[in-house]
Amino acid sequence: MENKELEQEIKKKITNIPLKDRAKVTALRYYLNKCKQADKDMESTCDNIQSKYDKLSMPIYQRADEIILGTSQQNDQKFGLASKLLSEEELQQFNEAPKDSKAIPDYWLKVFKNADLQELPLSERDEEAFKYLQRIEFQLAENDSDFFLKFYFADNLFFKQNILEKKFYYEDDELIKVEGTKIEWHDGKNLTKKLVKKKQRNKKTGQFRVISKEVDDDSFFLFFRSIDISNKEKYDKLPEDEQISLQGQLDVDQDVGREIVDELLPYSLEYFLGIKEFKTEDDAGADGEDDDSEDDEEVEAQAKGQNKGKDKKKK
């Protein structure tokens, strides 16, 4: 229910309340609305702070990309940081080795594989394509709400473009549209499709033949689809099942987009090393349920012990 419709419904309900209570309810609504406004102000302040530090992080990510890609020049500061993790023998080998800089092999493949995003996990076929992923660039729009992700790939056997982009557009903090690059796949390399072979029987001759049919396949590259529900009037006219499907896809894209920005980019090294495990809110809730059940067992055991003691005293 929209805010205007909700306000109208509240006013209508209040007018039906007995007059002796109507003034109290009106006063109550006034103060509760102040609480809601305070919540909105807090969210706005938090969004502004996040936007500020998102912008500050961008040049830092650029320097990190240079190291991952091997385009960063060696300097005394970087050598000093590395020397803290090297033995004397390793330091000597490092000094004697040629200083040609190379990319860290399969960096982003390992990051995404170890993160194992539940909404759009990498398929085995995706992994081959992700070996060509060189860097991911995050950009915040001027309105500090919309954001864009660019995936830079080296020339590869799967698709023609070197840059795949995903754009997120918001209205009143609600995601209303995502635009993804339409991927130009090389022949037979579409990772979002697969060929399924089926036997088909001829009704007249009774003979069988094998036919191949292209069907949808699970793939991270579904992330680059485009969805638009910004036209509310047009959206409301769609069948309910289609509305639910579009909103569900939009929710998945938003979750994956924010997980990349808030989790995978700042903690990419931890995922690359395999020392960090990505957890959704559902996973955290499940862990909490386990902890609660253990606590319940302890409390129950203690209660039984206390009851035993009481029984002895009665005797």
C-alpha cells in the first residue's frame, strides 16, 4: 500500500473511532509520525555517510587493481610490506629474481568461487569464463543512490565484449530498474543456455530420432539481464505471477550487487585466500537458532538439576 493510500486509510479509520477517543488517537498519531520521521532522517544520514566513504574507497580500489593485474610498479614501501612475510632465503630469491610484474593468477575466479554467492553461484562452465576476469569497478552516481558495476574481461572464447556492465537505479530507496550489458556470445558459448538431447518417436513409422533443444541454464551471467518496473501503471497491469517473477529477479540482482560492493570488493583478499566465508542473514539466523537450542538444553538441564534438589529437600 502506497503512503498516500495508507494516510487516507488511517484518516478514514480514525473518523470511525468514538469522539471521546478520537483526540487521543490523533495525538498518538502525531507523536508516532515524529518517530517515523526520525527513522527516515537516520536512514538518510547513514546513506550520506556510506556514500561519502564509498567515494573515498574508489581510488584505493584502483591501486588494488593495479597490484592484482601486475601493472603496479615495485617500490620500497611495497617491498617493505612484503619483506615482513618473507624469510631471509625468500628475500634473497626475491632480490635476485627479475622484477617483471605479472597478474595474480585467477584472482577474481577464486574470490567468487570461495564466496559462493547463493543467489547466483558460479557454474562449472562459468569458472572457465571467470579466468579472464581482470577487475571489477564500482561507480556511485551523482545522486548518491544509483550505482554501477563494470566487469573487465580479457579477450576470451565466450563473448565478444571486454566490459560487461550492470546499472542499478533507485527511487525513494526502492530498486526500480537494472540495466545490464546484452552479452554477444560466440557461437555455442552461451553460458546461460545448454543443449539437451531428447528421443522423439515418429508416430507413423515408430522409429526414434535424437533431437537437440536449447534450454535455460543456471549461470552467474544471468546477472547482466535488464529488468524495469519503473512504470508502475504498466507493471500493475501485468499478471500477478509475472509481477512476482520480475520482483524476485530484481531482488536477486540487488542482493548480488550489494554483496559485491559491500563484501567481495573490500574483502577480496580474504576470499582469495579462502579464510572468509560469506554468510547471508538467513545463515546468521540459522546459526543463532543453533546457539539458542544449545542454550535451551543447558537451561533445561539446570532446571532439572534444581528440581532434583528440591525433591530431595521435600523428602
